[in-house]
Amino acid sequence: MAYKIKSRIWIESENNVLLGEGRVHLLKAIQNTGSLSKASKSLNISYKKAWQLLDSVNKSAKKPVTINSIGGKGGGGAELTDYGKSLILAFDDINRNCWAFLDKQLEKIKSL
């Protein structure tokens, strides 16, 4: 039998979620598209949902995660701050290390 171990991690601050898989996907989409609107479309989520996720990240973070410019004729935009980019890298690293650890722990079941 092939066993898999499943887990999801997220980082909270005073009961608000700072980062989780969905929020990191959104931040990466903002980085790739240059706007929250385009990011939400690329992830197939509503703009309102994307805005709420980003707002919760910004409220939980110790520094701003995005720099937003107001819309208008040319449209607004959003880009990640250096801090926002660092959060993504740190979360991806934590996630990778978590999976490596869990895969090793799974050997305890496989060896029975």
C-alpha cells in the first residue's frame, strides 16, 4: 500500500491568519500580474474575496505587504513590498521543511 501524509499549515497572529496556502497564492498572483483585480481573475476568485484575503494579511503583518495605486483611466495596481516578497519565501521554505519532516515521520507507519 502507498501511504501519504497530509497536512496544511498557516500562520496566525492574534486569531487572524497572516499566511496560508491561499494567501500565498494570492500574493504570488499579485506579484505576477501587478494588480489585485488581475490576480483574483487568474485564481478564479472574486475581487471581493481577494481584497478580504489581502486585507487580512496586511492587518496581521508587522509591515505593509503590498503597495497599492489607485485606479483611474489606466487602472490601479498592486505590487509586493520587499517584506511581502520575504514572507512568501519564508512561508514556502517552512512549508517545504514541514513536508520533508512529515515524509520522514510517515516511515513510522510504513515500517509497521
